[in-house]
Amino acid sequence: MQTKGLKLTDVLTTVVVAIVFGIVYKVWGPLYYAVKPLGLHLDQLIYGMWFIAATVAYLLIRKPGVALLAEVAAASGEFLAGSEWGLEVLFYGFVQGLLAELVFAAFRYKRFDVAVVSLAAVGSTIASLVLDFYKGYIDQLAWWNLTLFIGARFVGAIIIAGVFAYSLVKALEATGVTQLLRPTTKEDYDSLDK
Amino acid sequence: MRWGIEHKETWLHQTNPTAKLLLFLPMFVVIVFVHNPNVLINWTIGFIALFMLFSGYRMKHVLLFFVPFLFIFISTSSSMILFGKGETTWFRWGLIHITEESFYRGVHLGFRTLLFAIFGLMFALTTKPVLLFYSLMQQAKLKPKYAYSFLAAIRLLPIMLEEFQTVHQALKVRRAAKANGFRGKLELVKRYAIPLLSQSIRRAQRIAVAMEAKAFTNERPRTFYYEVTLGKYDVYLLVVICTIVALGYYVADMFPYVAIKDVR
């Protein structure tokens, strides 16, 4: 039933969807530092948008490796579009995609609900925090400030890359376009026998 | 990706894209483990000089490219300056607590981000995406199905932009291009995203079928329309980067701007 590995169709669809998000990622940059001066890490609430390619692509195509590929592709798209953050987006994209992928793998690529996607968003958040720890000395912030920073990022990630990504894909399912993408399931075969 | 801005083809454009990527990427790791602000300031000066002299773009364009960097510099350094830990207090007002340590740490972070941004911009402005993916296939043995997928996706971008315009105008004429409140804004994002994504997926499917028919997937040794090789310019780049890195360390040691050697 399910073929091993990604076929060209899967890769191309993932990359195309991811590059769309790559443009969103690029546009998100100016928005992020426009919100920043409002103070007290409000900007962290919208950070989660940078995790959304992985979760949306996984929900759409439902195959192993798609989340990682999507996040890397989206980061590359952002990078090639001339991101203000330059090189670091490639590293962030890779690590964020990897942790999201690991969450999906932990459920053996069998669950496609809000909870799993939100958990993947949490995974990506942890990945970004680990890099921030090395790059941004975030451990040197005052503790109340650091708590606010981390808390806001987790909340934003779950809302945007978890819940919102899920509802986006649900809406896409209504258009029927997702039937083109997903591997045939056991139910599909069962329905033929009826 | 270059936005069609007029420029000269300098030796930086002639370097091998994979080599350039492999020279730039380790710099991220190197920079993250530098804690001396003097070194970072010197490197920033050095690489900005490299960019201005050899990117082949006109000075007024280069200065325009640098405008967003200013925002990033301020936005990355400000949190640390205002809320960072430190001993020597300079200023305290409510939650804001500026110390000498947090100030230098903040500025250090600003320069760090600035350096990443310069490397990113230098790469993006001197590399043709098409040659990057051809080079990745030839030098880095990236599988053709990935490389050609990226190339196809990049070619689809103008169509997507056009579609975005169409959707935007269609919504505007129906007075549906604006929304209030947080929920409203999310609804609005969907209103744009659903048609754009569904059309992109359909198009990707059609293109994928065509590409499979034309054997873009086969893993056997293949020939390439663009032959990308390594050359003397890659050596130049290596030498230039090493020189700037070494000089930065030397100057930071001999003529420091600030007395602090470690901002942690």
C-alpha cells in the first residue's frame, strides 16, 4: 500500500507548499521586529509562525520525512529571498524541522490530530530555544523576563503552528485537494470491498 | 535570489555556490563561540568592506539593503540591554535595569546578528538559485528529485504572486479584504491562504507527473545542462575569509575598543 520513501510528487508538493510559507517567513521578519518595541516579549507570541511549514506539510502529505523537508525548504526559501537573519535561518529551520519530525516519528506517523501537531510545535519551540541559548545568551536575561520569553513562545507556537495549522489543513480538506496527496489508507481499500 | 537590481559580475559571483555555502555555514558556528565583542566588531567591519567592495552592487543599493539590519541590531540587542543580568548598574527604572555587563552583551548580540545577516545577504545577492541547485547536485551529490523540485518551486513563485493579486482584488471588490479582531485576522489569513495553497498543490501535482514522465527522478548518472565546477575564485574566497578572521583576532588583541573580553 504505502510506498517507501518520498516520491518526486511528494517532494515537489512539499517544496512548493514550503516555499509559499518561506515567503510568509520572510514577510514575518519585519512584522516580528515591528512588534518588538511594544516590549515584554509580545513578539514571541508570533514566533510560532516560523514552525508552521513542518506541521502543515505533515498534515497534508502524511509521510515520514515531510516535516523536516518542509521546514528546511521553507527556511531555504526565506534565505534565498534575502532574510534579514541571513545564514542562521538555515540552522534554525533544520533543527526546528528535525524536532517536529521526531515528534511525528514518536507517534509512528499514525496520528494526525491537533494534539500531535501541537506537540510538534512544542518540539520546534524547544529546538529554537536551544539555538537561542547558544546564540542569544538567553540564560543571561533576568529570570522573570526569561520566563515570559519562553512562555510566550510556547503559547504562540501552539496557537499558530498547532491549532491554526490544523484548522488550515481542515479547510484545505474541504476543497478536496488533499485527496491528491495522501497515501491510500486501509479504509479506502475496505470501502472498495463493500 | 537577486531581484533584478543592476550590478556588475564580480569574482564573488564566479565562486562555486556549494563552496561558498560550505565556507559561510561554518562561520555561524565560529561566530556563536566568540564571546569577545572586539573580535566581532572587527569582523563586521571586514565583511562589510568585502561586501561593499566586491558584491558588484551600487553603493546606494547596498546602503538600502542595510536599513533593515539596523532594526535587527536594535531589536536583538534591546531586550538584553534592558533586561539582562549584571552587576554594575547604570540605570534602573521599574523593570528596566541596564547594567554595564548587559549593555555590552546586548551590543555583542547585535553585532553577531549583523554578521549573520551580512553573510546571508552576500550569499543571496551573489548566487543564482539555478546554479546553486545545479552545483549542489554536482558537488554535494544532492539527489536530483530534491534539486529539481526546488528549481520548479522557485519558478512557480511569480505565478503565485500573480494569484495573490487576483485573490486580493477579488476579496477587495467584495469588501472582504479587511477584518477586525484577532479571530477576524486569522479568518482573513485563511481567506487568502486556502485558494493559494490549493491551487499550488494542484499545480505541483501536474508538474510532478510531467517531471516523472521525463525521468527527472532517475538516480543513474546524469548529464547537466549547466556544468558547475570549482575554481580559483573559491580559493580567493577562502583566503579572504581566513585573512579577515585572523586580522580580526589580531587587531582585537592589540587595539581593543572596549576593555571587556568576554561578555558572558
